[in-house]
Amino acid sequence: MNYLALVQRLRQETNYANVGPSSVTGQTGDHARAVSWVADAYTELQNRYPWRWMRKEFTLTTSADVDTYDYTSAVDGGNTITRFKSWHFGDIYNPPKSYLESAGVGSESRMTFLPWAHFRSIYRIGEVASGAPRFITIDPNDNIVLGPKPDAAYVITGEYHRAAQVLAANDDVPEMPSDYHMAIVYLAMEDFGLYDAATEILSRARTKGRRLTRQLERTQLPKMRMSGPMA
């Protein structure tokens, strides 16, 4: 469902009006509240967990003697990243990788993530020789920092989490899996129920919303994995 269809479904489920709305823009009164409730519900849902659908791949090409990069230095599918929330470097099964650009992807190797305090104690003390970056961290400003400092152009690949998609136009479609779009409507219904003191609608929204959200969690939360053998 697109944004307008979600708002129309909210109207149908709550019966706050007989028809409409015909657009998500230029509304007043009850329709304006419905438009806002749906947009807010989707934003709230996206920010609830590190959903799999919000994880994207990035590519960063380094410059010699530069070890710190913000998200605007990276690209996603060839486009500069604009909706950045956080880097995803903690997956031991799919860590960031790097290769010397002039050598090609065949020289690619895995990188090791270090917490900032640990990284700083190694690469922010004295003179450290430049070379092929083997370690990666995130500084307090959410910049990528590489160690050792690159001695040439390297290509770094990894994953990041997008910031929330904001619904604005009639045809905007939530990026979350379409099977669960009604979870947005049920969450918006809770706002309606609280605003209008509609106990029955509030109860129905919470019951059906929890049921559908649990299904979404099963398919879109990171999978639990068994740890490796102890040394």
C-alpha cells in the first residue's frame, strides 16, 4: 500500500469519516490527523529495531594518508548516502572488507572491527606506519576510521543502517515488506483510539498490531547464531 492507501485504510478501520481522504496533502481536521498518525506510526516502527530491510551495503574508496571518513564519503549503489543512521560492523560472519584498488577485488580480505577506545590506544599514539588498512572502527562522531592509515587507494565495503524513510507524497510506498504494511495502520489506530477515547478501537489495534508485528519481527530481525567453539 502507498501512503494514501494507508491513510484511507485507517479511515476505514476507525470510521472517523464516511469517505476520503483523496490526498495526503492540504488536509485539515480529522483527515490531517490521520495523515500525521500514519506517517508517525511508520517512523516509530522503523526506529523500533535494527530491521533487516533497513540494512544496506556501502562502498568507500580511500585516499592515501587519509584514515577518517564520514558517511558522505561512501556510496550505496553508486549514489551518495543521504539517509544514514549507523554503521553495521558487528557481524562476524559478514565483516567489512577491503582491497587495493589497483590490484582488484581478487585481493579482497576481511577487516577486523575494534572498539574506538581500543583502536585509539593503538593508532592514535605516536607515529604509526601507513599500509593496507586491516582494522576499522567508529569514532564518537560516527566517522569510519581505518588502521593503519591507507598508503594508497583501497576499496572498503560493508553495511550500514538507513535512517527512517519519511512518508510525504500520495504514492510513497513504505520500504518495509509489503505483507506487513497493516502494522503501520494498527499503530496509527492506537493514536486514534487514545485521541478519541475509543476503547474498542484501541483494544483491536493493539491485539491485531501485536500479532502482525511479531510476524514482522520473526522475518526481519537479525537471526540469532550459535557462537563458535570455545578455545
